Amino acid sequence: MSLIGELAGMGTRRVHVVGGGEPLLRRDILDIMFAVKRWGMEGVLTTNGTLFTEDLVREIVKCGWDIVMFSVDGPNADIYEDIRGVSGSFDRVYSSMKAFSRVRTEYGVCKPLLHIHCVILNLNFMVIDEMIDLARDVGANIVTFDKYYPEYEDLILRKEDLPVTLKNLQKAYQKAQRYGIYINVEDFLSLWMKPSPNTRCYWPWLYADIDPNGDVLPCCFSRDVMGNIKKHSFRQIWDGEKYNNLRKIFKKKKFPDFCKDCTLYPGLINRVPLGKALHYFRLV
């Protein structure tokens, strides 16, 4: 837990527990979550949602956790389990989301916010507007869609799927507006835009990815290790020569090869208020 204290001391605002497998498999997951909140940071958990128990849900609500993001690829059991390949898994995810909503109401709190994240494939594009109906049903606050970056070619959206996909995205947006649910349609569509020559990325100044083995990476798309927290403190790595050399490259807008697959581009270009402010005050 010393790492969490060090991060807080450096001014870290958000800790996102994600990746390296399902976070809820960690025996110390509650210790991590309570430590994040005890140090006054915002906490986000990304999960497949199948391992929650009633007691775990209550502890997460009681600790004041901020966001629980569920990876959900379909609005019903047929589509979800066709993609995930695990019979009965949709009911477990659905029950977990409903449990959070129920316990929040019972305790009279609004957190954690429930976030449904859906990767659009050629197996679910025809029902993506129904993800908003699911969100309303379980009490979710946020629905985000993501582009599929191919591990399996046969899951990629086909050209002929695009008209229906766009129509259903419009329907999803209209439903979300009606129900008061946040949705990221504009940012999702911008993933297909070519970056402007004036694009600036601020990630090396804002974010680090810490793998389960302790490796510190500048981005979830990069395998360029900046250092390892088992050998050096995070501050030594963050302020170290390798990280600063990478920042110099980014300031020149000469992005490394790993940037070509970036899905974070919409949130990092100059039109984003945070990016504009950082550049204006010459912090990058």
C-alpha cells in the first residue's frame, strides 16, 4: 500500500484498477480500494462483473468508491454469452449491477457511478441502442462504446454493417438524452478521424500504467518500460531520464510507433479544455 501513499503524495487524482486479468481475483482488492479513498483520490474499477458478492458490493459502496465500470458486450444473455462464451455469465453481471443500484439507494448515496463499457463488434452492432435500455434498467449512469482493435479478424465491423451501426448509435444517443445517461457517441465516432498535424498528446505528463509485475509504462498501448516499482520508487521513475526523454519526443509531436493504435486520441487533442490549459500555461 506504500505505492498508493506515494501516488497521493505526488498529487495523483485518480487510480484506475484495470487490466492484468480480472481485478476482483486479487485477495487484497478491498484493501487497495479503501487505501485509494483514504488518501483522497478518485477510484475507478473496471471489471467483468461476474465475481461480486453481496458483501463485496456493500463494502465498495461504504468505502465511497467513485466508479465501477462493467465490460458488457450485449444487452441480453443471448448476445452477451455468444460473445463471451460463458453460459450464465450475463445473469451474474446483471445481478451485480442491480445490487449496486439497490445498495446505493439503501444507503442514500449516489456512488459508485455505474459505467457500462461496450466494444462494438459485428456480433452486437444491431442492438447497441438496447445497451441504453439495459443501463436504464440496472441504474447505470454512463454508457461508452469503443472500437474493436482486432485480435480476431472475424469480429471486425464489416463495411456493410456501418449504416445500421450509425443508425443505432443515433438511436442510442436519443435514448441516453431522454433517460439522462451520459454517452460518448461523438468521441466514439472521432476514433475514425485522422489526427490533425497539430495534434498534441499530454499523456506522458498525466498518466502512467503500472502492470501487475511492477513495470511502469507511459500508455496502455506501449510496451516501452520506463522502470519497475519493485526496483525504484514511482517518483524516481516518473522524474527519470527515460520518461523525460519520451516527453521531449512528444513535445516535438514525433509520436512513437505505439501511438498508431491509440483509442485515447479524442480526449487528448488541443480542443480538449485540459489540454488547452496545460499548453497555455506552458506546463508541457
